[in-house]
Amino acid sequence: MQVIGAMLGRWRSSARDLGMSTAEYAMGTLAAVAFSGLLYKVVTSAEVRGLLMGIIRGALRMGG
């Protein structure tokens, strides 16, 4: 009987958390979108674009 009670207790505690995973996924997705927007702004800025082009040009000069 104690085993059944323990199983029911676990089931009840997990049933309360069923809706949390959806909210956690939504917050994770929102954070990922915000971070990707920030990263896009940084990478497309003139300073970073110039640095990346310098690295690419240097690599092409070394290879050819």
C-alpha cells in the first residue's frame, strides 16, 4: 500500500508541473530570438564588417 501511495504522490506532484514546460520553452525561444537579433546588429555593423573583411582578405592573400 505504501508503494501505491508513493506512486500517487509522485504523479500528483508531476501533474502540477505539466504547464511549466511550455512556458519555459516560450521563454527560451524568446531569449534566443532576442540574442540572435542583437548578434545580427553587431555582425552587420560597419566596424565588425570591416574587421571580418580584413580577416578574409588576409586569409585569401596567404592562400594564393
